[in-house]
Amino acid sequence: MTKINSKLRTSLAVGAVALLAVGCASVPSTLDFKALTQQIVKASFRDEGIVKASILANIDESNQVCSEADANGKPLDEKTAQAIEAANLKTIKWPSNGKFLGDWKEGEKIA
């Protein structure tokens, strides 16, 4: 009787390991999820006026790093956060005339 139980246990263990291996192999990779997300974004949005849907599909590196940290539930380390902040501050185009506030009436016409 113990020999049968031993064989049964061994068979069940081998079967469980095989199922686990097959299950892990069939889980889509992160790259598959990213590609699927890109397809959904492209199919869900359209260009209208000055708004371009291609901006949504092309995520810059700093946004991607911040999004991954948020998805993982871990804050960025201080060095990475400062590097991202410094890189993005360099992209700001300051007013050439030094005036930060404009004529709101002219802005209202554009909007």
C-alpha cells in the first residue's frame, strides 16, 4: 500500500511541476503587454486639431521610468529623480522677452 501511495505522490508531484512549467511559459511577457498597450492606444485615439495621437504612443524615457516606478509601487531614488528633473528643466523654453505673463485677452482669442 505504501508503494502505491509513494508512486501516486511522485506522479502527482511530477504532474504539478509540469503544469507549473507550462503555466509559467504561457504567461505573456512585459514586452507583449507593452506592444498590446501601444496597439490599444493607437486604435483608441485620433488626431484632432492641434492634438496628435502619436504623442500618446511615444512616451519619453523620463515618463516611462516614472510610470514603471509607480506601477511597481516603489518611489524613484533621489539621484534618478534629480536627473529626470534636471533633464526636463533643460527642455523649458523661457519667454525671449522675459515677460512671463501675457495679454489674457489675446490668449482668449487663440483659445
